[in-house]
Amino acid sequence: MIDFSFINEVLVLLIDFIGIWLAILVYQQNPKGKLNKVFAFMTVLMLFWVNFAYFARIIGRDQIYLAELFLRIAWFVTPLFFTLLYLLVIYLLEKEKEYQFLSNTVLFSGVGMALITNFTNFIIKGIKFIDGNLAIIYGFGMWFFLGIGFFLICATLYPLFKEYSKFSQKEKRKIEYFLVGIFIFYLSNTIFNIILPSIFGIVRFYYLGDYSAIFLLGFTAYAIVKQELFGIKIVLTTLLVSLIAILLLLDAIVFTPQPWLQILKGFIFVIFLYFGYLLIKSVLLEIERREEIERISRAKSEFISIASHQLRTPLTVVKGYISMVLEGTYGKLGGKVKRPMENVYKSNERLIRLVNDLLSISRIEAGKMELKLEKISLGEIIKSVIDELKIKARKKNIYLKWERPKKALPKILIDRDKIRQVILNVIDNGIRYTNDGGVTIRLKVKNGRLTTVISDTGGGMAKHELSKLFESFSRGLTGSRLYTEGAGLGLYIARRFVEMHKGKIWAESKGSGKGSTFYIELPIK
């Protein structure tokens, strides 16, 4: 018969060794770093939690008072561990100031719950032993404890998911590793420490929830220490293949008495190892190819950013000098010279817009574009855009009409400049590609989202053009024919700006020559 008490003892010693090694490894990497200090302290609390819970179980009913004391120490450090886990996330994201109120609330909740658990009977009334297994007699405040625990879990996950999309690919990979560890830890604790003992009265697997903390520490330490990380997909694939292989091997050696059946299962085990190796190799190859594409993309973005910065300054200087020449600062221009100089000025303006678009793209793809959110009326933005473009529409002898909503619409939380650029770009395109008729703008509210509808009677688009319209350096055939100087960046930038606001932008058209309708959908809350 398998001696589970011996296995339990070996597991605790192994967790202690790995925990101490991880704490030293992370702390030595940067002894002054807040993230490294929090991880080291969090590891110490985890070891207290695991060891004192283990001591409480092995002391047994002969020293029930001491067993309860050890258990209370383990429960005392548990809320503190969850609190430090939250702080670890905040330092990992480098967002201390943005979440100051939430951090104070988490700190107050965690420390308060630790003190209540240790020094009162509100959570733990006592302990008892069922078939040699320690069971807790819960107080009437147990559900309150679980509620605080659930709040600490949500508070930890909230910044991770909120900030994830803003980070570079490398930073996202670190967060993914942390999320894998935290998922294993939270799931194990929910099953073995809460559901089974509290609802079903099953206490013999309680220690599995405690021991799962080592997975959290392992994944987190790897994310902190390593600069270049293995893809999370290869790690999960390797873990799954390894787990299945271990189960097949145990089944063949331990749980199968017949020799012929052991040989058969051993053969299946060898075949599985071979195909598991091929699976891991294929996943690794896919990741390497994707990383190569990402490196090329980063190099492209960096080149565009540097080139754009270098171009913008001389172009701005050229614009200033041409403007002064046209205004007569250096003397009156002759009739033959003025028109070419105006064309040079317009060409220079187009170059400046192109450079600004390239800079926006490089900043977006590098994850450095930030939103300056304020609660404003979308109608005000539309009105200012129409005021700016109405002269352009009048020159082409087309209408620019805004069908104002009859009811007052709610203000929404957006970055004014970026959303204005989106709307300006779409309406400007509508005017540019429309020769007869005009452009109509409407606002509507549906399902908690505010949608700007911009319709034109211009060239329209075929279905295959619509699918590529919002990609970078992509333009419709009608647009390319009517306006040859565009670079195909405006709608791509518009899509990225709208997506940064958790919104959606798309276009519809019944076909070439039948006009187009653009939809810009933004969340109200």
C-alpha cells in the first residue's frame, strides 16, 4: 500500500526547498526592486501557510490546542499572501498611482481579515479530526471570509485584464505566465480548500490546495527573472504531455498486475512519448516562426518611428518658410511663382500628414499610445468636424448634412483628439470620394453603445474591398482611382483608435457606384 503520509512529507520538504530557492533567485536579481522584494516576502508567507497547515495535520488529536494554534497561523498568513499577490501584480504592471484607491482597499481588507481570523472565533471556532484527517469547525463569519477572498481574487485579476492590451508582446508574455500560475493556484484552492471541505465535508485533499501555491511562485519567478521567455503555448503543451505520460506510466507499473498487460501499456506509453515529442516540436517550430515575424515587425516599426522623427522636423521648417514666402515676408511673389509655391505648400502638408500617420502607427504597434479620457459629448466633436470641412464640401458642390438627434444623447468617456481624428478621417474620405450628392452624419444609441453613422453617395465599394479596408496601406479601387495621393493609413489608424476605446468600426456598401456607410460604435459606459 502506498504511504501517503510519507509522500506528503516529501512534498512539503520539496516545496520548502523550491520556494526558498525561488525567493533567493528572484531577490538576488534585483535586491532593491519592489517587485523582487514583494515576491520574496510572498514566498515566506507561502511557506508559513504550507508548513503550519502541515504541522496542524500531523500533530493530531493528542495536542489539539497546538494543532489549532498552528492552523490559525496558517489562516492568518493566507489573506496577507493574497494581499501581497495583488501588490505583485501592481508592481509587475508598474501602475501604483493608477490603482492607489484599490490598493488601499485591498491592504485594509487583507490585514483586517488576517487579524480577525487569528484573534477571534468569527472565522474558525475550532478543529476536529475525522478518520485521522483534520477538519475545521467554521464560525458564522466563514462566508464573510470567503467574500473577502473573492474580492482579493477579483482585485488581483482586474488590473491584469484591463492593462493587458496596452502592453508590448514581450510584456504580454510575462502576464500570460503569471496568469497560468494564478489560474492553477486559484482553481486548486477553490476546489480543495473551499468546495470540498465547506460544501461536501471532504477534508483529506485539503493540502493539495495549499501546495498549488508552488505553481504560482514558479511561473511568476520565471516571468520576473527571464528576459526571453518560452511561448506559453509550448509550456502548456509540455505540461499536458508530461502529465499524460506520467499517468500512463503509473497505470502500467503500479495499477496493472498482469505482466502481458504491463508490456502492452508500456508499448502504448512509448508510442505516446514519440507522438508527444512530435507535437511539442511542431508547436515550438510554430512559435519560432511567429517570433521571427514579430522581430521583423518590431524592426519595421522602429525604422518607421526613427525615419518619421527625422523627417518631421525639416518638413515643419520647410512649411514655415513656404508660409512666410506666400505671405510676402520676403517680398511680393509674381503671378507665375505663386501657384507653384502653393502646390509645394500643399505637397509639404501631405508629407507632414503622412509622417504623423507613420508615427501614430509605430506608437500604436509598440504599445506606447495612451488615451487621455474625458467625458464629453460626441455631438460637439461632430459639429467641430463639420465646421472644419463644410468649405471643402461647398467647393465640390455637395452637401454635408448632420441629422441631429431629437433627444439629448449621453456623454461618453473618450479621448477627444483621437475620436475627432477618426470622425474627421471618415467624413473627409466621404467628401473626397463623392462627386454628386453628399455626406450625411447621424447618431444613434443601441444596446448601451453610441454609434456614429456616416453615409455618402460616392463611388462605393465591392465586397472584397470592404474586407481589407481597415488594414494598413490598403485602399479601395474607387478611392485609388479618384484620389491617387493617399497612402491607405487613415482608416487603419481609425480602427486602432476605436479598438483602444473598446469600440468597433466597419463599413457597408451595396457595390461600386452605390455609396458607402461607415459605422463608428463606442461604449457609453
